[in-house]
Amino acid sequence: MNIIGISAYYHDSAACLVRDGEIIAAAQEERFTRKKHDPGFPHRAVEYCLQAGGIRLRDVDHLVFYDKPLIKFERLLETYLGFAPKGIQSFLAAMPVWMKEKLLLKSLLVKEFLVHGDGMKKTELPPLLFSEHHESHAASAFFASPYESAVVLCMDGVGEWATTSAWRGDGNRLVPLWDIPFPHSLGLLYSAFTYYTGFKVNSGEYKVMGLAPYGEPKYVKAIYEHLIDVKPDGTFRLNMEYFNYCTGLTMTGRKFDDVFGGPPRKAESKLTQREMDLARSVQEVTEEVMLRLARTLHRETGVENLCLAGGVALNCVGNGRVLREGPFKGLWIQPAAGDAGGALGAALTVWHQLEGKPRVSDGRHDRMRGSYLGPSFTNDEIEQYLKGQDIPYIRLDDQGLATKVAQDLAEEKVVGWLQGRMEFGPRALGGRSILGDARSAKMQSIMNLKIKYRESFRPFAPSVLREKVSDYFDLHSDSPYMLIVAPVQEKRRRPMSAAQKGLWGIELLNVPRSDIPAVTHLDYSARVQTIHQETNPRYYELLKAFEAKTGYAVLVNTSFNVRGEPIVCTPEDAFRCFMRTEMDVLVLENCVLYKKDQKPLEGDTDWKKEFELD
């Protein structure tokens, strides 16, 4: 049985193929169209899934969409009516789109799917089903997890009505326990501060998380006094007098400005200590809510495993605290925790909940295949492209490749790395990565300013051999999806000098904090990815070769893209990004390219404007 699940029309549209309960393929549309957070119908992703499965649309048994638009429309109408006459401007902006398109979404989806039908008629299409938004999130977390039983906590901006929901999963069944309805939303609280600190909502939240260690939690009391009432069990209510997202075209209003000392920061303007303190404060509040909710779920159910999904589950600092301070024995987080993962959850819901098919779990191995679910390219395909473009390269065997690239990394070269299948979800996990030497004190600033063209404060993540993770970090469990922040081991930390202790905030950026400074954040933490031989053998062998050469089993791993661009998909995407930046080496499977051997790209002078980098 073949099931195609999709998410679309909000942000991060995606498609996946599930066959007889096995995840065959999954990808975000942005990777193909090169439009970051592409919300459109995922035509290219659907086509990829069909090709990966070796099937046509007429071979598909079910098509499923990740939420229910009519219930979402009901929520919009009730919200506008509840706040009337406020919000008329927002109402007039939203309604034409709904009346013309979204209320007729089923017909629109049928029309879009028929593009892939090879002449199929409407009556020949597979049944088109709709899952609820948070059910899709919960299914993506539990059904893909390694656990036979677990509780699931979903936290995001908003689905149809729910913003936070709890579920219990047993075998092939998933049952809702409770939810917190809109407009009371932990995700939207965080997004409000994302907006207020000058970053883009739905894409800049991770910047707020990265900025937080540079600040002090001086606004925590104000947040609790004015914005959010958090109960001992973690449930909460927002004071909507301070927010504008129900009725306006912005996230916050004047009363919010009055509490925090002025208007929102303008995008791309200089960051001040106020933004750092705001980031730290909302981060601490978010972590506290996550911990209280986790403890409540454990106390109410007695279940020993917790699964997380929804956009808030990408808050890896909060996840780390839930792992270390929470009561659960097992924690598993869906790597595509945002809306893209809803496509997968919707498909798994059909297989297990609708079709009633059984589910097998062993308590250790999940069903995500390391999240390497996207396209891959053979050496022959890569060489055909390189030769066709007259691009100089060398081809190495597997052992020679690991040895040579490890040597380049040890010499502080920055390496673009395209290997195997592309990752599904927002993180680069060694399939489409930029790599560097974690021992280098200058690597963070080089990568941020000369490679990624992004803010200098942004931290980088370490990839570490699973069996060596405890040598470097206070972490004793798997973290294959880079969704857990853990402290750097005390023995690796470097004490600050008296002069350095006098620095504050962003001034501390270039102060080495450990013997792996490129991946050690200001608070001696790191967003850890553990590398496993069974899911990514070539990346594992590279780390082994680097360890043999340097004594360190850790590399810097960041996504293969520049700011404003989706992660690369194809060898052509990778070569273009390589040439536009100051990367030194590009590895495309077994083919290795050196920047010093390349000719400049022709006719590529306006690319920075395309990604708003000027």
C-alpha cells in the first residue's frame, strides 16, 4: 500500500511516501525550487517521492493532507468576531485568499495532484484524506519513534485550534489527552519576541535561541507579570492585551512596547544588549513551560517515554533540559518537527489509525533512517556534470577520500560535503553539510562571516562519534538529529582570564571557551549530533580518520547553504554555493574539488541580492 502525504500553503511545504508502513522518501519543496520555506503545492517533492518509490500516481492508494482547512477557517472567523471591531484590516486582507482558494482546498488539491497523473481523470485519483494538524505532528513523533508506548507533546504556533496538545501512543494507536487552544500559544509567544527583536517570524526563532546566552534574564519577571500566566502543571494563558496577532498585521502592540522599553528592533539594525536580554528571558520562560508540561504528563500517565513534535520541539536548549531534568527514561524528537513533518505524520496516521496496520518497535531504533530520505546522486552522474561544465576535480576511493578530507580539515580548510541522500527536516546531518575543525578558535567567525554570510553570534553544532560523545559533552544518549543541547565537559573548558571576565555579551564572541571552541557556545553548551555507523557510514569514517590524525572525534557541522538560501540538494546547487563563498574544498561523493583550481563563475554578480545579503 502506497500513501502520499503532503503539507502545503503555510510554510515549508513537503511530501513523503510511506509504503506498507515503511518511510520510503520525504523532502521539502524548497530544496527543489530554491525558494526558502516555499509554501506552494509540493510538485517537485511529490515527483521525487514517486520516482524514489518507482511508482506512478495511479499506483498510490491514499493521498492525505496534513490539516483540516475548514476547521482552521472556523477558528479565523470566531477570532475575528471575538475581537470585532478590531482587526478589520487583517480580516479584509485574509478573507479574499480564503474565499477564492483555501475554502476550495479539496478541489485545488485534486487539480494539483492531477498534474502528476499522466492523463488520469478526477474519478481515477486515489482517495484524498485530511488529518488534523496536531494529530499529524503527534503521529510523526510517535509512529516514527523507537517506542512501543509513549506520551507525545506537540507545541507550535497554532494548528486548526490547538497550540499545545498531549497524546498517548500505544502500539499502532494514538489517543488525544488534552490541548490548549488558540490564542494561548507558547510558539506564538516565542514568535512575538522573534518579531520584537528584529528577526523574521517562522524562520528567525532559532536566532533568538542562539542569541540568548549573550543576555541576562532580566525580563523574566515582566513576562510572567504581564504576558503569560503559567500554572504549576505547565498549562498557561496569554494576556492578549499585549499581542496583536489576533487582529493586526504584526505580532505585538504598543502595550508590549511599553513593558519592554520601546518599539521593536528594525531588521538588520545593530543588536543591542536589550535584544540579548529579551532573548534570554523568553528562552528561560519557554524552557520552564516545557519542563512543567513534561513533568505533568509523566505524573498523569506514568509512561516512561516522551516524544516531541511541533515547531517548539526544535528548541534544542529546552529539549536538553527536558532530557536532563525531566522524569522520562526515553526522549525522542521528530527531526522534521515543523510543518514539513506533518506530511509524514499524516501518511503514518492513515497507515496505522485508518488502516489499522500493526507497528513494530524495539525501543532503540527509530524508523527515520537517520532522516536521510531525500535524493542522492551517483559518482557517474556527478562526473558527467563536472566534465560537462569543464570543472577540475579529482576522484578518490573511499579510504583515500576519508584520509584526504581529514587532512584538509586538520589544516583548517572549510569543506563542503555532499554525500548520500539529502536530509529531511531543517538540520544538515552529514548529507548536505559544511564541515570544519572544531579545535580552531577562528572557525566560528570564518564560517559565519565568509561562508554563511550571517550574524557573527550564531553558534555552530558539533558532529561527534556516538561512542565518544561522553568524552566531550555531558550527554549519555543518542542525539542523531542535532536536537539536544548539552554542556561541554568540565575537563574541556578553559577558564577566562581577569580581562576576559570584564567583557560582556557579544564582546565575548571570540574568547576561546574550551579545547573545541568552534562548537562551544557562550554558556559552555553545544547542539550535539551523534554520528552512527549504521545510518551514515561515510561520514562516520571521515570522523574516524579525523580522530586518527588529530586525536579529536569532533567536527563542526553546519548546513550547506548561505543565509536566505535553502540547503543545497543537487551537485549543481553545491558547486554554485561553493563558488559563491570562501569554502576551500568541495566533496561530491568521491569527487573532490579545490577552490584554487576553479575559474570564477560567469554572470553570477547579483546572487547576494537574491538572498537579501547586501
